[in-house]
Amino acid sequence: MSMNSSDPRLKALARMIAETCDLELTCDELLDRVARYVETLKKRETPDDTLALVEKHLRLCPECREELIALLRAEGVDPASVGISLTDD
């Protein structure tokens, strides 16, 4: 399987590499913080520095973003209404 420069997978990989930094959360660490993050979103508060790491992880990890979207919907919150993208952009 080959990829060319217009392949969306290559673009996603390049974006992920560019956004990598020394301090990041694992998926397990994100799950430990996601309830607090949801409460922050529901109150429309600005996330603190720790929750900013949650946001960064969610931009890079489609699986965790899907989990968050499911949790928000279970809480009766429209993900788009709190700024959560439903796509990998």
C-alpha cells in the first residue's frame, strides 16, 4: 500500500507528529480525567492546564474522541454545542 502527499492518512499522521510534545496523556490517563472535562464543558468553563492536555489528546486520538462523544450524548449534551468536533480535522 502506498501513500501520496494528498492521502488523508498521511496528512493526519503529519499533523499528529507536528503536535507531539514532551508532556502528553495516555488513553488511560485521559479516561481518569474525562468526567471532570465533561463537567467543565457542560458548565461552559475554560479548561485549566491539566484539562488542556485532555483537549490535546482528544485532537490526536479518534478512539478517545469517540468515547467522549458517546459520554456527552449519554449526558444529554450535543458534542457540537460544546465545541467537540465529530471528525478528524
